[in-house]
Amino acid sequence: MISIPPTLDQVVALQKSMLEAVQVGAEATKNALPADVFVGLLRTCEALLRQEPTLVELEQLDASTQVMVFGDTHGHFPDVAYM
């Protein structure tokens, strides 16, 4: 079972389980992440994200600094896992 908020070990295990389930199909994905756990994670994320600014301004960066900018992944879990 996953605690809310989850531990880092739980997140890593869930990510592995979800990546394996995505390869099998929708039913395996539902079993890997039960609806009640999914809703709990969403509510926790929502509460945390509401505390964050919607725009992050960066100071002048060194030319060698790498910055990753991304937005809505449209529910494509493998892209999120890749990040």
C-alpha cells in the first residue's frame, strides 16, 4: 500500500510497476494503481501545487546552464516517467 504522501521508495516502485503495466494494457494499469490511491495522490499533488507560483522567473543564467521547460503532458505517463 502507498502512504499519502508517498515515500521516495514507494514512488520508485510505483513508477516501475506503472511502466510495466503500460506495456501490458489498460487493465494491468488499473491494477497497478487502484483508483483510491490515484485519487489520494491527485489530491495531495493539488494541495502542494496550489502553494506554488504559476510563473517562475529565473535570474540571468550562465550560457552553460541547462534548463528543462515542459508543460502539460496530456496524460502520457511514459513521457512523465522519462522526465
